[in-house]
Amino acid sequence: MDNINEFSLLLKNIVVPEKTLFIGIGNILRTDDGVGSIIISSLKNKYGDCLPNKVKLLDAGINIENLLSQIINFGPKTVVFFDAIRPNNKFLDKEIVVLPKEKLQNTTFSTHNISLATTIEYLNFQINEKFNFQPEFYVVGIKVFNINFAQKISEKVLSYIKAILSEIEAWVNNIPY
């Protein structure tokens, strides 16, 4: 999978020990749409409380707005969202795409109603007000094939999840504790 390299490069550029926040977005009842939540759940199962305290995992499910104060209070330098990209979207030239906040342009590319660009704009302002810096925001969009109501994720999306988890595991293993 060639385009996992884009995600791998993103991880290599995250400065540790700066605070880093990984957020999964998705509806696990809609097959592939739950990809972001599944990534975070898998990481929590693997690492539990064993990640450095400067690395935090949050599962937003379908309601990112419920976590805004928690995100702001953590004061992350880097925020990485994992989300499904709905079929037939202009960003789908790859299976996994990494988008910095500048490329989002207030569009809803995912399967959810709230615009991540608007959410990121709000978080950027609030974190800057509270901590006097602007974090880096990235959206890791994962190509999905089925968003119907069911719980079995497609094999292709499962392979994308495994590739992402493998890259995060390598990144975690290189974090100085």
C-alpha cells in the first residue's frame, strides 16, 4: 500500500515530547464509517494506559462536539483526526490521504454532518487563546466502501486499519519515555 507512506511521513514529523492527540471519528454501526473509532479502540486495547502522558487517544464517535473542552484543555501541539471519506469524494485518489487543515476548505468530506474544518477552526482559536500557540491539525481520511447499517467492516478497510496501526506502533516504539 503505497499511500501509507504519506501517513508514515506525518508521524515522523510529529515532535515528541510535545503533546499529541489522536482522535477517531465514526459510526461503528455503519460498517466502514466506523474506521476512525476502530483505530482508536484498537490503540486503546493495545496500549491501555501505557502511552506517554503527552500522547492521548480520544474516540469522538459521531459527536466531536462533545469532546471540544477535553481537547482544548489537553492543549495539544498536534491533532490527528482519523475519519472515513465517503465514496465518490474528490479526495479519493488514494486509499489513505493526509490532509492538513489548510486543505479542508470548510467542506464536509466525511460521512458526518459537522464540518471538520469548522471544528478545527474553533479548536485552533480556543487553544491559541488558552495556551498562546496554534496546533497543527491533520485529517487522515480513509477510503470506505460501505456505509450501510451493519457491523462487519470490509476487508479492504480492515487492511487500511492494520497498516495505520502498524505505523503508529512503530512511531510509539520510537518515543523516548
